Amino acid sequence: MTNTDDTVLIHTDGACLGNPGPGGYGAILSMGGNEREIAAGYALTTNNRMEILAVIAALETLTRPCRARVVTDSMYVRDAIEKRWLANWKRNGWKTAAKTDVKNRDLWMRLDALLAQHKVTLEWVRGHTGHPLNERCDALARKAAQQRGLPKDEGYKP
């Protein structure tokens, strides 16, 4: 799919070297012929946290409300938004349908606030199948996870 001039195209990926283990995220934002890469890593986290944080970090770089098309290989992120899990968790006091606490609540709350600011659509792609920008995001995420002296993921609860 091509990108329209008034929509930010965002590709994201998260990675974890062990799960849990050192992790990282990578994102590529494209608009109007311009491109920006972002990435960061954490000493101990999970792959799901990094998948969510990749989307959050990308949306947090936007300086004004806009349309964004997020391309992710995370079914967890896609389903939480498209199948309205996120809306239901919020409505149910951050409890799942089974009445248990929602995992990664801190990140879902941040993402929920960003989704209220921006008009976001999601597109899922199968990971590790040669999609060039997904592969680049994966490389960014893995490189970030391999850095020395990574900060603690304050929201991670073993």
C-alpha cells in the first residue's frame, strides 16, 4: 500500500533476547518522503511489552494529532485494538473477561491515551517473512536489546 501525504506510515517491531530477557523496540516513521528511525532497549522485559512500546514510542514522536497507519507483526497489539480488547479492559476497570488483571496495563493505558489523540489504523504483516521495513524494525529492536547498560523497564513485573 502507498502512503498518502497526510498520513504518517509507521512500521514497528519488538524483540526480546529470551522472554523475559533484554529487549528492544524499533520503529520507522515515514511521511512526505521523510523517514525517521527510533529504537531503545531495556535490561529485562518481555517481547509483548516491546511490541506495545514500539507503537507507543512512534506515536509519542508525533508533534500534533494526525492520521497514522501502523504496520505491526504483533497479533497481540492488533487484536487488542481491532477486537476491542483494550476498550473492554478499560471499561472493566483493567480486568480481562476472566476477571484477572490486564498484563502490561501501564503500556495499554499509555497507548489508549495516544489512540484518543490520533486517528490510527493498523495493518498486520507476518513477521520474519522478508517484509523490508518489518525486517529493518526487527534489526533496530535486536540491536537496541544488545546494548550495554540498558535501563530497567520500570513497568515490567515478573
